[in-house]
Amino acid sequence: MPPRISQSKAHEIVGHLFRHESGRMVSVLTRIFGFAQIDIVEDIVQEALFAALRRWSYGTIPDNPSGWIMQTAKNLAIDHIRKEKLHATLAPSIAADRMSDDGGVQVQDEFFLESEIADDQLRMIFTCCHPALNRESQVALTLKTLCGFSTQEIAHAFLTQEATIAKRITRAKQKAREERIPFEVPNGPDLESRLNAVLNVLYLLFTEGYSASHGEFLVRRDLCDEAIRLTTCLVEHPLCAAPKTHALLALMCFHRARLDARVGSHGEMLLLSEQDRTVWDPDLIARGIKHLDMSAQGEQLSEYHLEAGIVAFHAYAKDYASTPWDEILRLYDLLIKIDDSPVIALNRAVAVSRVHGSEAGIRAVGAIRDTKKLSEYYLYHSVLAELYTESGSFAQAAE
């Protein structure tokens, strides 16, 4: 007999499943209904989760809660198809045998196999990152459909108004319907541009988790883990397992390995020099090394390769004093030729200071092209304060 649980525990479990399973359900049902019916799909997923909450609030949960929700979503989908007579608009792969002999709706069980679900999630990633949608819409739609974010969460993550995000998502869905965006992983020349957009979205998702822009926690492990899971889906697909995909996954693994050491016992952020390296995850570091090696195939050098290489040097060092800052600076010099953003330039300035001294680091910060973009970035002021302190300029450091 399933164990009895409290109502608060039931809410916690459903909340966890919403974050981790809603994207899977949305992806499967989108293959059945088509991307143009994404609003219907999201309603069915919400209804399945509410059904779980109602049932489990009585104090019992099934042995396989994820499977229970997926089966409930499937049943709700069948009911919706029958009620609304939508069989003519279903995905071609089930439209041919949409009706059983007795006139009932038939939804193929193959749609709900684990292997098929993984493929559906890849299709959903590429659909959300279609070039018909602008970058802001790509990010918002991916976070909403694949990662189970609310519009409020997305707005907080990108420091904008909830109404702005809601409009962005609505316009993206409307555009998808008008352009009849296919639910597929593209082939040939279309793959390269779409893959770049997909990798960028997953990079942003991981970055938001690694250094949360809002909320009570400085890091959000759930976002980091979701980004790693989705990037893993990419490297396991023959069309998407490009060197830069492996490089991005390596970068994520190296960063994720250090995550538990980044925050102290009182919730404060710990500098790299203050972190307990025994807490770093050796399995994730080994996984990062594996994917970094796999990223070396071919002749392309992406920003993900260079960033992963930088973090790898930190991972290899047995302690902070052993950090090979000259090698890290060399990689930053290459990276800034690809991405000369102010944040990259600031990170490079830190490496400059470790190699050539604090005065050289201060000059490197002063040479950043667009410091206006850094004026509200706390690490800009933190770096300058530390460098001025090291150089003995305490008044400037205090400022």
C-alpha cells in the first residue's frame, strides 16, 4: 500500500514534478496535438497536475508518481480529442489510426515511451528556438514550455515586468501558429543556426541558476540541473552532438561540480579562494573532462570551448595557489576576440591582475569598452574594491 503523506508534502511533490515533468508532458502532447495547439497542451498538463494534487492531498501517493501523472495527461488528452472532435488536426503519425474500431479515440502508446519522450523534448527545444522568433521570445517560450516557469518567474529572471513576458509568450505562440512552425529537429543547413540558438538558451538557463538574479537563494540548483539534462539530450542526438555542444556540457559540468562550495553556512557567497575543494563533485569534474575531450573534434573553436577550458584549469588545480593564471589569461585573450562583452572583459581583468599584479588589473578594468553596462553589476565594484585594496589604495577601495 502506498505510504501516507501530509498535505504539505503532497504539495511539495507536485511542485517538484511540475518543475521536472511538465516539460516532458508538454513535449509528448505537442507531438500529438501539434505546436499550433500549445495552449491546449499546457491546459491538459495543468489539469493533470491539479488532479495529482487533489488525489494525493488525501495522504497517499502512487509508487510511480511521474508515471501516474503522465498516464493522467494521456487520458485527459484522449478525452479532449473525443470531446472537441480534433482528430483531423492531430499529428499525421496518429491521424491515420485516430479512431478505434468502436469509434473511440486511439492514442498510440509509443508516444509515451521514454525514448520517444527524449526525442520529443529535443523537438520542443528546436521549435521554441525557431528563427521566426526573436531571441527574447525563444528564451521566454523555452522557459515556459520546457522548464515549467511561470511568467512571474521568467520576469524576475530577466528583470522585467510580468506583463511584458506574458505578451512576449503570447506573440511567440501566435507567430508559431501563423508561420506553422514545425515540431522537429531540422536537418541540413537549418540545423546550424537553430543549434546556436538552442545552445544560447540553455547557456542562459544554466547561468540564471548558477548566479540567480532574484529570490532568497544565490544559486538555483534546479535550473542548473535542468540545463544539464537538456544539453545531455542534445549530445545524445547524432545531429546535435557537435563539438560546441560537448563544450557547453563540459562547461556546465565543471561549474555544477563547484556549486555546493559556492555558498557558505550562512548563505553568503564564497570566493574561489575561500571554497572547500573537497566538496567539489569529482564525478561531475570527470564528466566535464570527458565532454571537453569530445569537444576537441573538428577545427571549430567556440566561446563554449574557451570558457570550459578556463573552468577546467580551476577544476584541475589542487588549491587556489596552484591555479595556472597565465594559461587562463591566454584563453581569455582568445575569448575576448569572440565575445568582447563587458563581463568577459571584467573576468579577463581579474586574470590580468593574478598574472601581472593588481595595478595592471585596475588598468584592464579601466580599459573596458562599455563600463556603463557594468554600473549596476555588483561584481564590477567588488573586483575594483579588491584590486584597490591589494594595491594599498584603501580610500578608492572604500569608495
